[in-house]
Amino acid sequence: MSVLVVTGTGTEIGKTIVTAAVAAASAHRRVAVLKPAQTGLAPGEPGDVAEVARLAGAHVTAVELARFPEPLAPATAARRAGMDPVRPYEVAEAAEKLAADHDLVLVEGAGGLLVRFDDEGATLADAARLLAAPVLVVAPAGLGTLNSTALTAEALRARELDCLGVVIGSMPAEPDLAARCNVADLPVAAGAPLLGVVPEGAGSLAPADFRARAASWLSAPLGGDRPLG
């Protein structure tokens, strides 16, 4: 697995922190993180790839393909800014170039799997298909996550894409009944293993603490030592 696409069941659910955890757990490897479209930030402001590199360490190469100022879906943000959208082939070409001199390339999407890159309806799923890359799904812990995870997994299967597994992006320190049950139920909804549980607030840890703990949140397919569940 030289390229791994990281998507989510929605936005603001922990994709960037999960991406950083996977990168941190792969500190013995050359890792690149590719963000096809960063929205909602002005030029010069640190984006998601900068956050991944800050948390995961100096072994991470951070690449951002396009940036649009308004916090909208990439296609809408590009249109409103009068800028060219990101195309799936551009994502695939950038990832393949990075894969030539890195052991692992993490491609972090914006929002969910089917958020549009352009007005023709291209999505992160199209880039994953061009790359023939597995997809990691990041999901929230609480009530409602089973439906959105099942829908994302169904969309992957419909496109003949491999769902590597699911990671809970932010598990509360005191999870409620739904969150506790979802640890067991998410793999069933996804038809794929639960490969990690990242604690709430992980992104606020000091980078050294984050790196020291990252492997304990993830299972072996993601470079961690958490029991597979």
C-alpha cells in the first residue's frame, strides 16, 4: 500500500487528525500527505497538511494542490473564486509522483467521499479509482454514524473501490451508550474492520505526545499496535 486515500462520512469529524496519526505511526517510513483542495483559508494561513506535518513530524512531506478562500465544497469554492477546479487526474498524477520517492502517500479529501471537485461532478472517489488505491473512512463516534458510514461504504462498493477500514475520528473521554455500541457496530455498517479509535482532543496534544501515542490508537494495517476490532 503506497497510496491511501482518507475520506470521511462528513466534515469536521477528524480526518486531518487521523491522517496525522497514520503519518506519526509511520515515522520509520518516508510519508507524504497530499491535500487536493483546501478551502476556507487565505493564502499563507496554515492548512490541513501543515497541521499533519506539525503533529506527525519532520519525516512528512506536505503538499497542497489548490486553495480556495471560502469554506465551501471545492467545486463551489473554485467557481465562486473564479479559479480552476481540481481534477481527479491532477490528484492521481501528484500522488503517483510522490509515491515514486515516498513509502506512503496519504491523500486527504475535503468533506465526504462524494463532495464535488468540479462542476462535472468529479469526486475524491474518481481520484481513488485512477490510483487504484484503498480508501480509509473516518467516522464520528455518536448517534447517526452507522447510516452515514454504511452509505459511504455502499458508494465505495458501487465504484469497485476497496474500503480498507474505518477509524473513529474523535472518541469522547466518557462516551455515551451510542458511541460505546458503535465501536462494535461500525465494522458491520462498513463491511470493513475498525482500524482505530482516536481520542477526542488528540489534536490539542503537544506534538511529541501525539507522536508517542499515535500507534496506540491505530491497528496494524495503519502502522499501530491497537488490537484489531
